[in-house]
Amino acid sequence: ETAAQAEAELAALQAQLGENEYVILEACNVRKSAANDAEVVTVVDQGDVVTLIDADEGGWYHVRTESGEGYIGRRFISAQ
């Protein structure tokens, strides 16, 4: 898969998302609080969709996943 194909697939998926829904760009840990050393509550995979609850000024997003709530670093979430 080329970068252009991946971008096109991401754009198509984002077009189907509801308000405050975002695509995970890279598999990552969902943490209990907005800190790199916080407990991991779950893991999300590339392509998963999360719901944004709140954006933290420190570069973290408070999100809801299929298995609960937690915090993900901003760089792992697509921009709408």
C-alpha cells in the first residue's frame, strides 16, 4: 500500500465519522491519566475509531474507546 492509498483510505474513513470521532493513526496505549508513566488501561490499534471527550493542553486527548475511557497522545489521533 502506498502513502497516497493510505491517505485516501483515511480520508474516506474520516468522511464517515460522526462529530468528535477520530481515527487512530498508529497503535498506542490508552492511559489512565495524561502522563507517559500513567497506568495503561487498554491499547488501540491503527484504524480504530475513538470519541474525543476533551483535549488537554499538554498534548493529550481524553477519549472514549470500545473498552472504556483514557488518554492518548495527540500525535496518535487524526485531525478532522
